[in-house]
Amino acid sequence: MISATLGIEIERGVRKLLDEAGTSWPSELKVLVDRPAHPDHGEYSTNVSMLLAKTLRKSPMEIANKLKSELEHAKIAEGIFSKIEAVAPGFLNFAIDWNVWLNRHREYSAYQGETEKGKVVIEHTSINPNKSAHIGHLRNSCIGDTLARLLSRAGREVEIHNYIDDLGNQLADTVVGILHTKTEGEHVRFGDFCWDTYAKVNKVYKGSPELQEERTRVLHELEEGTSSTAWIGRLTAEKIVREQLHEMKAFGIGYDVLVWESRIVAEGLWEAAFEHLQATGAFYKVEEGKLAGCWVLRHGGEGSGEAEGTPSPDPEAHQADKVLVRSNGILTYTAKDIAYHLWKFGLLSQDFTYMPFADGVWSTDSQGQAMPFGRGETVINVIDYRQEYPQAMVKLALEALGYKEQAARLLHVSYGVVSLSPETAESLGVDTSAGKGSYAMSGRQGVGIKVAELLQVMEESIESKRSRQEGLSSREIAAAAIRYYLLKYHLQTEVVFDLRQATEVSGNSGVYLLYAYARAGSVLEKAGAGQKGSGKALMEPPVPSFDGGALEPPERQLLKQIAYWTETMDAAVRQLAPNLICSYAFELSLLFNNFYGACPILKGPDDRVELRVWLTWKFRETLGKALDVLGLPAPDRM
């Protein structure tokens, strides 16, 4: 990777300057290699000379010129740079020698992957199995699936989990609703029926306190797992999970294993975790106050300043602790999650057995067989920002048990929730008279956009705008458009979902990327640059030889963006940020379309045609890699 190699060479040059001055490396100094904002300033830039001015007591320009001489003498990056410039107020700019890059483009554009090895366990989706999925759930699934694709391309072994909370309040509410309320109307899917039932029972709760007590009874029966009520819950959850998997499959999202919360209890994972936790000073039973009878995990752990094993004397202080077992004996979600994560890291002797569930997906099952799931080196959980505290408690439990290395490798990929724009909320019957900028979805109120309904609306919108019916179906294009829409935002951004905006096919959209890819394929076919085999991409045309200084601006800009692919991948892997791939792919497609409009690809002198055909092929290859990471199709026709 050019930028990484350049960073190492700059650090080496800086260290030599510091040694000559008899000065050690400043603790706050970090060498950064950036991309210049102006195209005339080359492909890379660093401001390290300005950062060194105070330490070396010299002007930034004097340092920049000296560092330039050092780097030129060292023949940096094996001759990949044609020019290094020191420019005011102290930047060093680096211009790529495109003739060298072209001759070694396979090396420079092949992402080498992570140096870290070992299995990565990624948990995502994990929707409560009590109703149909909505677009907020889909954002989680798209992020998790893209991270799995990203890390697989980086060379990691990836295992994908979908955690099914079949012992939670939400499923209990739906079961109570099925048994004690009446939901009318036509429903195509069972999950849609449960969507309305869940909303209805939550309305009934307000005037029927005794029904809320019924929920507590149902929760107990779900956990015991032997009654007719438990069977109703089990069948409800399984039916809805099958529908949810079918919904996700339309977006190219799949899983390796479903881990059912009930199996964590039944297989003794929580019992084993409980015994381990009891041996620490961070886990204890509260004897008085609001939480009397509860088992809690102290937020401060063993380093909280209290004597080991001594509960805080102030009952109110327990509010900062996390209840794992309620006074009535019911386990909290976090308790089972702690046991689950001990298993994920291979830290428990107990294990699950598995049965095939659907389409290559395995499921924990008492009647199953042993499988090599779990035992991850790194664990990544894709859960929205509201779950930051429970995730912190799982990490705390690992630390309290002495598993500090595993705690450091437990990563929470947090993201902003999806809410509705005022126009979209109003179309769903939400009162928008408050004039807010967005409105939250609420399963309890039955407010939200179901995944299946959104896909249908988007498919109809795509169908109405298509002039030709070639290549991908409107449904496939619709799924790609929705997936890209949910991935393109920064993870911490709250996505204010607007149905009209989401169905647009121009601008920064998934459809725009697909059209650019198909356009490049069409150009290559006309150029006779390769031939189609059975399912094979167009073959690479000859690498052109040309004067890199004679590149026209659209050619240079496109080639530059292509060259940035490997470092974009590296940044996305390090930051676990799918939106970086979206931004890169959109910019790449923009530059290709600009190149396509400004530079006649198949007309002109032979050497120019040769260059432009090759550029088109290289663009298509690179965009294809980005589309694969994003989980989008790479169509020959649109």
C-alpha cells in the first residue's frame, strides 16, 4: 500500500533529522499522510514539517526542504514517486509516477489484508422474534453483513451470528396478545399479524394492570420451557425468525448460526458463568433497598475502590450497577449476554449442539450435533448506540473474571438509529403537529416501515422509472438501492428516513453505482477488449505505455481514485466503517462518468484509445471490488 510505505519512509527521515539534532521523538508527534485537496499538489501530502518546527527550532519550510532531500536520497517507495515538492507553509507533496504505477498496478491495487489473524465472530441483526422487521433492523443487518464482507476480503476468517432473544419481554408481550386480545384484518405474513398484536397488547396494558402481571407469568414459562405457553412462544419465535431470514436474504444477508437465548440457559452456560462471577468481588447479591434480592455486577468492578466482595452500603449506589438476576429469579438480557460472550471466546467448557435451520444456516438445538462454532479471537457486536451501557457491562464482566485480553478484543460497532422524516411519518398516520425534524419508530405503537413493504414500494418505483427491462430485476435493483441508502451514512449519524428520497435513483445512490458499472461493461464490449466466458468478467486489455505527464485531467483524476482503493479498504477495516467504501465508490463512479463524457474512449489515436479502454477496464474491476464489499450486484446490463 503506497501511503503506508510512504509513511514509514517519512518516519525514517524524521527520525534522522531528530537524531542529528540530538532530540528524541516527541510523544505527541504522529506522521500523517493525507490526500491534497488540490489536484495539482500531487497524490499525497504531509504536514509533519510544521509539527516539528517547535522541537527542532527551525522554520517549517527549512525542515520540509531538508526532509525532501533525505527522502530523495533514499529513493522513497522504490521509485513510485516522480516528484517531491516542499511548499509553503511547510507541506511536502508527493506526485506518483504513473508509468511506474501502471507497470506494477497489480501489486499496488491488491489489498494485502490485515496482519492480525484468527477468527472474527460478528453478531448482527439479533431482532426480537415477536414481529416483522423494520428499516431500523435492516440498517443493523446491512452494517453487520458489510463488515463481514470487508473483513473476509481483508483475509480474516469470519463467523456470523444472529442472536435470537426468545426469552425476552417483547416475545412475552406478543404471546400475551395472542392469548388475550383479538387482532383482526388481513395479514399476508404471520409477522405482520404479530406486529399489530404487539401494538394492540401494549395499548391494552394501560388499562389492564392484571394483564401486565400475566406477562411476568409468561416470562417464567418461556424460561422454564415445558408448558403449552412455552410451546406457543417457541412456535411464534421460530415462524417469525424464518420470515425475517427470508426478508434479509433479499438483500444478500446471510448467517452461519442462530444462537437462541433459551439454549444458553438450557445448556448450562449461564450456570457456569454465574459460578465464575461469584468468585469475583464485582458480583454480589443485594440485601436491602430497591434492589434487595437481586444479583448485580458492580459498574466499578474490582477497581472501584471498595473492599473486594463488600457491597456498597448505600442502596442508591446500586443504580450504577447492572442487575443480572432479578429478585424474582428471572435473568436479565445482560446476564445471558455475559454467558454468551464467555462462550464466544471459548472460555466455557459447556457448548451447544446444532441442527440445520435454513439455507446453510445452523441453529442451536438440544437434539443437534457438535459444530466448531465460537472460539473467536475477536468479537464484534453490531448494536445501536442505546446499547452502549449493556455492552460495557459485558466487557466489565470479562475484565472482572480476569479475561482482559478478550475484553480488549470485544468491539461494539455502535450506530445511530433510524427515524422517520415528518412527511413519511405523516403518511403512516403519525401526529406531526409538534413540528419535529424526525419521528421515532415505535413497535409498541405499531409505527414503522416494515422491510418487506419498503422493498415492495421501492420495486414499484424502480419499475416505473425503467425504460428498458434488461439485466437485473427491478426487485434486485430496489434491494441494492435500499442497502446502499442505509450504508452510506456515517455510523453515528441518525438516519432520518424519507421514503421519497430513498426511492431516488440519481445522485449518491446505489442505482447510480450500478449504472456506472454496467456502462463500463458496455464500453468494453464495444471495444472488443475481451470476450465473455461462462460467468467470467471481461478480460484485462493490454497495459498501455504512455507519458504520464500527458494525462488529461479527467484521466488523471480517475486513475488517482483507482490508486486510492487499497488505502480506502485499509481505513474501512481499521475503523470498521462501511460508509468509507460507499463514499469511495460514489466518487469513483462520478469520476468515471466525467471521464466518459469528456474523453471519447473509442475515438482518437490508437495509444489514446488503448489507455482509455484500459482505464475503463481498471475502473470496472475496482468498482466491482467495492460493490462486492457493499453487498451490491455487479450487473452487465441495467
